[in-house]
Amino acid sequence: MAPIKLIYFDIPGKAEAIRLCASVGKVDFEDVRISRETFAEMKEQGALPYGQVPALDVGDGRMLAQSSAILRYVATLGGLHPSDPIEAARIDSIVAEEEDFFSGLTISRYAGRFGYGHMTDEFRAEVRKNLNDEILPKHLSFLEMLLTNSTTGWLAGTEKPSAADFVFVPRLKWLVSGANDGIDSDLLDGFPNVKALIAKMMALPEVVSWYEKNPPPQ
Amino acid sequence: MAPIKLIYFDIPGKAEAIRLCASVGKVDFEDVRISRETFAEMKEQGALPYGQVPALDVGDGRMLAQSSAILRYVATLGGLHPSDPIEAARIDSIVAEEEDFFSGLTISRYAGRFGYGHMTDEFRAEVRKNLNDEILPKHLSFLEMLLTNSTTGWLAGTEKPSAADFVFVPRLKWLVSGANDGIDSDLLDGFPNVKALIAKMMALPEVVSWYEKNPPPQ
């Protein structure tokens, strides 16, 4: 079987969780990184469900959309998604929390896509302040509590990392990377378990090896 | 085994998808409808993950949060979620699209929760206009296309209704119910397959029977 093809831009973004999960789960995949021009062409041709990336070409001519659905699929292929319904649901619950965690920030970045295109720079700056001072710390405290209750250091208490860990770690790294005006680079400092989670994932041999072969774009 | 308990307010909201799925899948569950006061108490006591409802008490003292995770779990219990990973992923993809579909509207309703508490009535009215005139029709056209390509009339092309159908039908009914200022009650008129989907679900014997026993609050 030809390997599945993950289609996304040459940035971590919404695809990095999938790339890391595939690497740790040893799922053979082609990491197709497209330009904005190719994206526009593919979108125009109707090749992308919902006109979005990431998309996964699963090899039968069908494209799978939505990063959380792709992530769960790849985790399943890699033996990293439990078949027990309640264990799977615990992971799904944390993956869904990632949407709540980031949706305010997402809309402040891609305002027009959500009906907020009339947002001024001043309005956006106030959103970022609210996120930084109140909303994001609240969500971080949820993660911190999950990790306090975990016996393994992974968010859902699984033996191996799960979709819950893969979806959060790259996004949290990006959140405090300086890419988001108004979000403090030391936002995670009050959340030692969250910082330990990031370090734990980044130290996995498969993740170290992945980044040796695929250095992030500068 | 004691039945699982679904905890939510006495409104359709984010729980109706789960109630309908449990009914169609013949999953025994207790439909616990709480007051705002009880919600505040439970939240204060830390009984609700992420301080949210819907929550599912799965009977071992553990609460499961996030409506999409609960829905997938209940669909699995009811034999309505396929075990084939790619079929499951197709459904997951549509369930995730529901988040994109509604996130602009959700933030315009619960602005403070997402860092948008400084939104004025005028700003909100413009969001609703953008949603009504542009964003929601775009998303509706995605659903219309999925249904055009479906041979069964269900969104993911499944034989029985799936989580994809359960998550969208009650939300679409609510969208055009008059509960959302600025959203036209005839917004679905240009999307006949979407209207047929709603009618198809509402005509299911289990759904008819559910609403006979549980008339929606007036």
C-alpha cells in the first residue's frame, strides 16, 4: 500500500501533532508540504474538503479533513489510540478541550474566516490581553490538574503518549513562541507539569530523531 | 450496571445530539437536567471537568466532559460508531466541522468565556450579519455537498445515522429557531438536502418516540 499523504504548509501549525504521532507510532506517511499557491489551486479545484488543510490523502482517492479526525486516525494506525471506548473517550475529551483552549486565539488570528473581519487592532489587543491574563491560565490550570492526576506524565494517564498529548504539545510550544502578539513567552511558568509534559514529549527518541531529519523552518 | 447519567440543563443545547443518539442506539441513560444553581454548585465543588456541561457520569465515579467525546462514546455503546478506522475518521471529520461551523456564533454568544467580553452590541450585530450572509452559507454548502454525495441521506454515507448527523441536526434546528438575533429563520432554504436531513432524523421512530416522552421545554 502506498503510504498515506499528509498535506499541509511548511510550518508546524495544525499538522505537527499528526507528524509527531505518526513518527512515534511508526506510521509510514508522506509529509507533503505545499506552498500558499498550491493550496489556493487545490482549494479552487475542490480537492480539499471544507477548503482546508491539513488534509490526509488516504490512498483510495479520498481526502480526509480536520486535524483532530486525522490525528485520531493516525493514532489508531500507530497503536496509540485505545480500543476500549471509555479510555478512548477520555482522550477524545482532552482533544476536544484543545478547541476550547485555542478558539479565542484562532478567531483573533483568522478573524474574517469566522465573521470577525471588522475587528480593529485595538479590539484584537484587548482579546489577547484577556486571553493572556485570564482565559489561557484557566485552561492551563485544567491541563495542570490532569497531569497532577496522571500517574504516567501523559495527559490521559496512558502508558504511551496519546492524541491528547500530541495535540497539545506543539500548540503550547507555538503559543509561547512569540508568534502571538500579547501572549507572554513565560505564560507556562506557573504550570510545571505542563512544562514537564512538553519536555517529556520532546525527549522521546522518535521525536528527537524526527526533528534531526526534519528541522523546523527558521 | 447502573445507567450512565447525562448531566445538562433543561434545554437542547449541546446535549440534544447525545440524547437523540442514545435513543436511536437504545443506550440506557439517565437524562439529568440541572438548574443553573446546581450547575454553579457542581462547578464550585470541582465535580465537572473543565467546569462544563454536558458531562457524563460513566458510573465508576468518573465524569466525562466535552460533548463530542460523550457523543462518540454513546454512539459506540449504541453500535452507531463504526470500528473501521477510516469510516470512523470520516464521521469524526464531520463532527469536527461542526466546531468550525458554529465557533463564530458561539463566541458572539458567550463572549466573556473566550476573551471577547468587550464586544459591543454593535460589534456583535456585525458578526451576526457576516455569519448570516457569508460564513454560515459557506458551511451549509459543505453539508449540502456531503449529502449530495451520500447514497443514504446521512452525512457520512452510513446506513444508520452517525454522530455526524446527531451533532448537526439539533444545532441546525436551533440555529434558525429565532434564538440567535441576526440569523434568518429561512437560512436553510437554499439547502434542500440539509432540510431533508433534518426531516429524516426527526421522522425516525425512536426520535418521534423520544419527543413524545420528552417534549422540548417551551
